[in-house]
Amino acid sequence: MKAIITNWKYAWQQGNFRNILMITLLLFIALVWFYPLFFNFIEHRSGFGIQDPIVNYLKPRDNSIPIFSLLWISIGMQIWILKDKPQQALLFLLSYFIINLTRIVTIYLVPLNPPVHLIPLQDPLSNYFYGTHFITKDLFYSGHTAIVLLIGFTSVNKWLKFIFIMIAIAIAFMVLSNHVHYTIDVLAAPFFVVFAITMSKKLIKYKIAAKSE
């Protein structure tokens, strides 16, 4: 506990860390307000479907419990890992915001209809923030896959990195089996995660460099 307080107190005293963290948290607050409006919009607009042989081959199966069990366990582990690592926590938070922002853009620009035989994912917490019971058109790209990949890609420990990436692959397969995503949705996720991490590192480095000049 002492290390946690000491590390965060020291980081908070750094102006750039404090400013970036506060801006990121404010942006998340705006995102929580915007999400229900956005998802209500996309859920009621017309889109187009994709012929996906992989999804069509997979027998529809409700994987809600294993998907969200793995997801929330991964998030819980990440919180525990980052509890005394403020700089790494800031990188994760900023990257996660960029992932959410890019998903808004890609979902808007690619108006997909869900695959045939979709089985809605049921997670009361996520659905609360989305502002409706079930979202079926937040397709390109997969947020469930992306967040666990983000945890893995930003992990310093190589074994944890491997474990989280394996969990992300398992989640990717299960959302396809659930028919809530197309194959392209899960294949695109790693590229956007790498983009988010790269941009976050540049933004944080830029702020620090600007302060030192």
C-alpha cells in the first residue's frame, strides 16, 4: 500500500502526467455521455451484411458467460497489476480511449448489419453504459477482442503478455461462434490496438518533451 501511495503521489506531482490523466478522464466522462446516443443511432440505421464463410460454418452458441468472465477477470487483473504503476496505467487509459474513439469512427463509417443467427451477448454492466439492452451493430471492429489485446500488448511481463493474448484469441473465437461479429471485425482489432498504443506513446512523449524544453 505504501508503494502505491508513494508512486501515485510522485506521478501526480509531475505536471504533464497530471494534465494528461485529467484530460483523459474528462474525455471518458464525455464518452460515457455520448455512447448511448451513438449506439441508439447505429442500432436504428440500415446497413449491409457480409458473406462470412467462417461465421457461417460455426454453429451459433451462446458464449456470454465465458466471454464476460474472461473479460472482467482480465480487467481485474490489469487493475491489480497497474495499481502501483501510474505511468503504465496512463498509457493503458489513453490507449483505451483511442480504441473507443476509433471504434466510433469505424462503426459509423462501416454500417454493418449483424451476422445471421446472432445470439446477443448479455452483460448487464456493458449494456448499462451502451444505453440499451442489446447492441447488435457495433461490429467493425471487435471491442471485446481489442481491450484484452490492449492489456496483453501493454504488459511488461512476457508470460502475462502471452496469457492475455491467448485470452483475446479465445474471446475472438467465441464472439464469432456467438455470431455477434464477422471475421474481419476480430482480425482488424490488433491493428487498431497497435495504432492506439503507438499514438498514446507519442502523445505522452510529446507532452513530456514539451515540458522539458
